[in-house]
Amino acid sequence: MRKSPSRRAFEWLCSFPAIFLYTIFLVYPTISIFLNSGYRWGGLSGKKSFVGFENFQKLAADPKFIRAFQNTVFLMVLVTIVTMACAIIFAAILTGERIRGQNFFRILFYIPNILSIAVVAAIFAAVYGMDDGLLNGFFRLFHGETWQNTPFLGQGLVVDSIAFAMIWQAVGYYMVMYMSSMAQIPQQLYEASAIDGAGRVRQFFDVTLPLSWETIRTTLTFYVISNINIAFQIVRVLTGGGPDGASATLLNYLYDQAYDNSSYGYGLAIGVVVFLFSFGLTAIINRITKRDVVQY
């Protein structure tokens, strides 16, 4: 049945505000980033000189950019895998087992997610402190004065320390989402699998995981995208990208170049790399995790 012209006009009229805002705040800035990444520009002045792909050529030979890229990939891979694995396991335990105080554990795990990133960074600044940090104080209880304070925010451990903070902040949120999905699985399926001799572990892989897969797949894509922004915020507050750029991510390096060094065109070139990397990685994840939907 064909729609009348008046109905189509009404639908377009209702859609126009959303399309307008989407174009102004997302499409136009994205196109602007691609266009201005080919200029040498300070950002505040009206003087711009077209340099083509020179900014991208400089990126390929910039050791600080390469280090920031490596840190970003490391955090995205490690944090995503550990966060998703812990969230799924904790959700399966709290959903499938009769544990006293289940609601308490749900709230306890979820609390870090309601804290702002600045608060999370401040908490871990106190935990990782060199002289009076909670972690060094804990180890000193067992080793006494022989314990040499460990620089958890130093060159060798800073990225791992940031990864742990990101995992701690995100696990509870995804655990609650997986618990909601797992709670919808009919109990009869577990009873039938138990009759067939399946134990808890076998039930997890044959029943729980397949029937929760669409939720897992969706949250995995969402977290990979948001991971870049979360890493930027935590690094910005906790270490500022230091020491000597050891903890900088792509967005931190972009911010430093575009706003602190007034190399706006160079910073936008980094933004193009971030956009293409995120888009490509999301497409790869969607392709790898695609499978037939299991229904019940």
C-alpha cells in the first residue's frame, strides 16, 4: 500500500529535527576533520596552508604517535577481553548460583560505574602513590622496611596500572547487563541439560553463552568504541600522558598537539586515524562475532 503525499510529508517533517541535529553535530564535524587534516593550521588564526598528506607522513615517522597508538591498541585489546570475560563469569555466577547477599554483590560491583572518571582516577592516584599509596603500604605490611616502593605509575607499569583502573570501572556495568540477559533464559533448559549429564561448566558454554551471545556481541562493539574515550579521560586525570609520554593514548596525543602545541591540522590528522581505526575495528569485530541467533 502506497503512502499518501501528505503522510510522507508529515514523516519528513517529524524526522527533520533529528536529521538536522545529526548533520550539524556529527556529519559536518566529521567531514571538517577530514578536510582540515590536510592543512598546516594553528586552529585560532585564519591562516591555513594546504600541505596535502604531509601531516600523515609526519605521523608515520613520529615516535610519540607510534607509542600512543601502541598504548591505545594494548588498552583496547587487554581491557576489553578481561572486562568482558570477568563480567560474563561474574554474571553467570550471580545468576546461576544461590549466593547469600546477591543483591549486595550486584550493588558492590556496579558502584564504580556510577562514579565519574575523575573520581576513579583520583581513587587510583591514591592507590598507586609512590610513597604513601595504598598498594605500596599493603606490600610493606608483609615485607616491612625491606620493601622498595614500586612506581606503579612509572615507565614500566603505568599502562598496566591504567588498564586495571579501566577494568575495575567497567566490569560492574556489563555484569548487570549480562545478568539481565541470562535471567531471561528458561530454567527448563538447564534442567534438561543437567538430566543429560552436563555440569555447571558445560551448561555455561552450551546454554548460557549461546543464548546470551547477541547481548555480548552488542556490548562488545559498544565497549570497544567507548574504550578509546574512557582511556583518554583516565590518562588525562591520572598521569597526563606521562611520564614522558609513556601512558599517552591517541586521543591524549591529539589533544596535546591540537591545543597545547597549537598544531591543529596535525591533531586533526590524528583524529582521522582514530576515526578510521575505530570504524575498521568495529567492522572486524562485527564480522568475527557474527553467528546465527539461537532462539528459545
